[in-house]
Amino acid sequence: MDEDASVKGFNRAFRVLDSKVYREAVRASSQADPVPEWVVPFSFIRGSELQRIAAHLAVDEGAAVVDLGCGLGGTALWIAERTGAKVTGVDWASEAVESASEHAQRRGQADRVSFLVANMTETGLESGSFDGVTSVDAIMFADPDLVCAEMARLLRHGGKVALIAIEPEIPVRETAVTDYRPYFDRAGLEVGIHEPTPDWPENRERFFGALRERAARLREELGEAAEPLLDEAQTPPGVSARVFITATKR
């Protein structure tokens, strides 16, 4: 799939996330480890994972963080509100960035959180201008060497990476990889932690089960736009790992 088609696909996907039924499924499937209701992820992020990302970024007021593949901006806004850092979210889906910017305005964070339409491998942001980089379930959609090089370029010396990534055993996307550590190393990022996120298959199934239970209501609300999401919810998961990764710029 070319980049233009991918962008169009992501714009369609982010429109689905405005669904009340979708958001209800997110809340129902994450009750044991919830995120705030206003953090609507295009991912499987849980409350403890957000806390872990913030802890390893170790930023506070005055620091700058970039969120690559920020989607609707929930993670970026949560980090800003939790830590006091200024956060820049980057996503190539213009509709997601527009919604994220409106979200920042509603939460009174527009002076601290900004969003940019750009490819996460070529953000156009100033080199060495960030103390931290994060991303949630997004870097698999970018060339691994290029996205790791961009993370390193954006970070100041000693800056931190704390993110969550999918590492499929058998990649089905040409940009997906089975292990990001060599790519981080080549980019000059020294990996500290690389470990599976807890209960990944169970969390995935809880969410898709919640969608299946609400299939009729989702179709009523979204019409044909519900079908790709429901098709995914019916598909057995491939063998993959979802990993938490931290790194420091050398």
C-alpha cells in the first residue's frame, strides 16, 4: 500500500474512533487497568502502561517530549498533564491531528501540547530539541531504520525513549520487524528495557470481544464503516509480541 492510500486509511480509522460504541468497548475492556475516559486510544494502551512510559521518560515542567504516531492525542495530553512537560504530537493522518488539536483546546492544554501533520520518519522538527520520545503501537507503520534514526536526531544527548511497539513473529507489513533492538543500536540509541507488555493476548481479546458484543449497535451507529473493525475483531490474532522499550541517546 502506498503512503497516500495508507494516510486515507488512517483518516477513515480515526473517524471510527469518534464512535460512542467504540469508546464504550474500550472502557469495558480495560476496567481492571483503565485509562481516563478522555484518552481514547487507537491502540491497546492501559493505565499502568501510561504510568510506566512517564516514569521512564523522567521528564517534568520545562522538558520537551515528542509522541510519534500520536493519533487523537490522548497519550500526548496525558503525559503533559501528568508531568508538566511540553509535548508535540506527530501523525500523518490530518483528521487525527485536527481532532487532537481540538482535544487540547477543550482540556485547556493548547499552550503546552501541539500537534503536527508529518511522517514520523521525517517530522521536520528541530534536531536535538527534545528530552524524550514516546510512541504507542505506531512505529511498526514506519521504516524501522528511518524511524529510529529520526528518534535519535530529535533527542538531545542523554535523552530518553519510552515506547510500546508490536514485534510480529512473522511480519505481514514490509515495515514490521521481529526485534527493534538492532535498529535502535544502529541509530545510536542504547536500549535499556525490552520486554513483553503484560497480558497482551488477553487484553487484545477482551477488547475485540467487547466489540463483537456490540456489533449490532456499532453497525447502527457507523454503517459500513463498522465492517473493517468488526472483521478484525473476528480474525484470530497472529503470533506477535507487544513490547515495552526504553533507550537512551548515546
